[in-house]
Amino acid sequence: MASEPAPAASSRASVSRTHTSDYLPDEMDLGNAKHLIVVSNRLPVTISKDAKGEYHFKMSSGGLVSALSGLKRSIQFTWIGWTGFFIPHKDRPIVDKRLMEEYSCLAVYLDDDVADKHYNGFSNSILWPLFHYHPGEMNFDESHWLAYRQANLTFAEAVMSQVRKGSMVWVQDYHLMLLPLFLRAMVDGPESLGEATASEVERLQRGLVRGTDVPEKEHCQEIKIGFFLHTPFPSSEIYRILPVRREILLGTIQCDLVGFHTYDYARHFLSSCTRILSLPTMPNGVQLPTGAYCQVGTFPIGIDPESFVKGPETPAVSKRIKELEQRFQGVKLIVGVDRLDYIKGVPQKMSALELFLEQHPEWVGKVVLIQLAVPSRGDVEEYQNLRATVNELVGRINGRFGTVDFMPIHFMHKSLPFTELCALYAVSDVCLVTSTRDGMNLVSYEFIATQQERQGVMIISEFAGAAQSLNGSIVVNPWDSQQVADAIFEAVTMPQEVRAENHSKLFKVTSLAILPFNFSQYSFILLVRRKVFGNVLGQHVCGRTRSTKGWWSKRATNRAHTQPEYRLAHPRKRRRRAQARGCRCRCLSSPSPLPSHLSLLPGLEWLLTTVRSAGVVWGWLG
């Protein structure tokens, strides 16, 4: 960005209406090997079996699937994941053949008991509530921990069957936090991890079933491993509750790069590494005892802009908008779209609305909450209890304030098609998000993108990751019912000129947040490959391998906690230092021009100037 003028506001608005994949370069600098292996708990393909025993395959929808679709021109990638249900051994060759030929996917087969205890047991009954600050919902069981280790080992063996020299392995989410450790031990050998970590690997693999056809490690040296967490990472005081806290951290820091949605999550991760593992950390990574360096970065994800910005203009959505406007004429609509999960704060939302109607009886009959609760994990007892609680609240509030012609809450426990959802966003005056803890919450971005005509008000929980960037919204504490009730009153009485001004700010931020939908994944992959910010920016940095001390100096490492190093030396000094190291190039003599496709990314000028993200610099400067 330092080499190119910033785009005008009008051009930004036009960019926000275009798929960001259109701006991806045809050829990306990914090093010698352009082979990406994406590993997630589930495959991006939905597999079903009919009554005749025939298998059917359908590509799933989702943010990660869409984000990677723009990379197919430049990278050969294989997706590894669980099939979703048990497939008999005799059918697996057929499934494997179709998955690889049609979708470039490799299936991981888990026994039903292991799959259930890994996913529903440890992942969603231990890690999910802990990472979302609900430790009271945890239910630790040693058999679940054993299944989690077994599943991660099976996934690591599947990855080993696909890697080759220079491959990039991109591990997704909290289901697979031990995979990097197991994979690193297979590729480099346990001895390369240090004596203490090698003994930890041996202990973790004790009692597990090993595969019989795992390839030799010689063919897959010099791989890069990246890990991205799609949930929050809790503060060290919360994380330390986990009985296997050391093992999870040891599994994750064997990556070359660990990514999070926000700087706060990255900071909590680094703090946990310092306090629990007693490892030295810098603002952008963890120093391992072997001399390797695990880099930590933030990569906020956004939404697909075109469908939501242009959605209200389509005939089907436009027709539905008119029907809803006629149905709720003269009423202020508040929309809530959440999964029915205890982290989404749906009961808190209901309680705040009840308090608002109680304190402002003049608004009874003039305000309606349309709450969409997407079903989630209905077979789990905690979620069944949550649904019963929400149903009781809805019945109580409707019974107290409702009439024959009016109900203050319209509650739907189901998913809606895109046409209905887009129309619902477009006709609403307020969007209410009361998550008690949320990684990002893309509902806020979707609502803002559809509100160019109505310019509705955004009320968002301070515990949602998106709240940090949504300047122009009303930020609330969902646990404070009075504050949320006051925010509802402020939203429904807000003058139009104030709404327009706030929406202008929100749409500008959302337009920028939309871009990382693909670009954050793109920059993540580049960082996994290069592992230093300079290469992402087009600068040349002397090559180092993972076994070295890294690109920072010993002196800089020693003073990392007391004096942030955010100044770059004069070009001639950098050149002399590079020559003293034996480098004959003009190393870091001057930054190369920022590629045009990266100039669209907000915040890269901070990296170009300081080799640190804006969040890190802001943290240093207060």
C-alpha cells in the first residue's frame, strides 16, 4: 500500500459487490511446490447412501469451501476429512475413487465409537465450551480423551499418505489440535522435537491403534504446517482449567503458523504458552526449545458480498420483501439469527426484550422480534435443556404481552432458505446479536450488507469478535439485561440521519471485512509457505529453515518483552548486516512494490512499515 494510492471510497464500494476471488492472481508465489493439503474434521462433500446401496456425493456449502474455490487456479490441493458416518470396508475403494477423481478429497474412516467420542465427546463437550468461556458445561472423560488422540493420529496418518517434499498442510479447528505434533513426529522423527516433547509423543500414542501402511518419512521432508482456529481462544486463566492443557498446546505449537480471528485470541494463546509451557514468546510467535519458531497471526474472515448486497434486488427476494413489509406495516422489526447454542445468548436476548416491553409499555404492539434459531446438536442433553428454556421464555413473553392480533416474538426453530433470510434481513430495522462468546459472528456483516436502503441499527455483543471492528454499532454486554433493553430503546427511537451516518461507517467496515473472506485465507497460505512477513510483502528475506533460530536476532529475542522492535533500520545498515551474514543479495534494502492484488487488503501497510500487524502495533502503543 505504501507504493500505491489508497482506493477511493467509491471504488471500495464497487469492490464490495464483487467476488474477491476475481482479484486473486493467476499465479501466486508459493515456492517450488504448489501442493496444499487441507485437513478438517468433515469433508467438504456430503456423502449419502440410498436404499439400493448406491453412494451419492454433493459438494457442501460453507465459508471455507468458498474461500478456497478461488485458489484452484494456482494450487493443487487435496482435502482430507471424515466421511460423516461409518462406511463398510468393502465399499471404501469405490468411495475413495470417486472422492479423489471428482473432488480431490481423501476420506478418513473412523469407527462409530471413536468418531462419536472424538466429536461429541471431547471436541464439543470439552474444548467447545471451554473455548467459549463456559467451563461449567465441561464433562471430562478419559475415554473421550483417548478417542480424541486416536482420531488425531488416524488423521495424521492420512496426511502422511499425501504429503511430498515441500507440501503445505493446513489444519482446521479445535477437532485436530494434536495432529501437528503427531505429523511432525512422523515427518522429522520424534528426536527432532527434543527429548521432553518426544517422550510426550510416546505417552500420547500409548494405547492407540497405528496404521499399517504409513509411508516412510524420507519422501516428505521440508513440509510446512499451518493451523487455524475458527473459535475464540480463552484467556490463560480459563484455559488452565483443561486437564490436558499442556498436551493441546504442545500439539498446536509444532506448526509453522497458527492463525486466529482476532488479536485478542492470539494474545491469549501466547499467554497460555508462556504460563503453562514456560516458553518464551514474542508478539508474533512462540520460541520452541529446539530453536524452531511457531509464528502466530490474525486472519479475520468475512462474508460472500455479492449474494447479500445484490440479494434484495433479485425478483424473488424483492417480492418477499414487499410481502413482509405489508405484513408488519407500522411495526419496528428486530431480527435475530443464531444457532440454538448456549454461546449465542438467545435466553439473554429474550430476557432483555421482556424488560424493554415492561419498561416501555407504549412500544407493546409496535416492536416485534423475529428470532431464527437454527437447530444444533439436538441429541445432546445440554442443547435439549436450552431449547426447553427458550421455549418457556417465548411462551411467557408472548402470553404476557401478546394479543389476538399481535405477538411480540416470532420464534422459528429451523433453517431458512437464502431468499427468505435475505428478505428478513432487508425489512428489519434492528439486528440484535447477544452472543456470550463468539469467534466472529458473520450475521452482523450479512445484515449490514443488505441494509443499504433501510439503514438499520446494529446491536452487537462486546463478546463477539466482529464487535471490535464494527464502528457505528451499539455494543452491549449481553449479561446486562438493562443495558440491552436500553440499547433496544435507543435503536427503535434513533433518528434517520443518525442511522444513515452509522450505517455508512458500518458498511465501510463491512466492505473491508468482506475482502478477507478469500484474502485472509490467501495470506494465511502465503505465510505458511514463507513464514515471514517480508515475503508476503514482496520483500526478500534470507532463507532460513525451521531447524534454525529464525529470522530474528538473539538480542531482539531477549528484549522482546521489554522493548517492542517496531523500527526498521536504515537500508544501508540492513544491507551491511545482510552482507555480514554472508548474504550477497540486497537483502531488505528497500521494500518491493506491493502487488496489486494485495493492495486491497486493509492493514498491510502496517506490515510493510513495521513488520508487525496493526493490532500488534496498537497493543504496543496503547
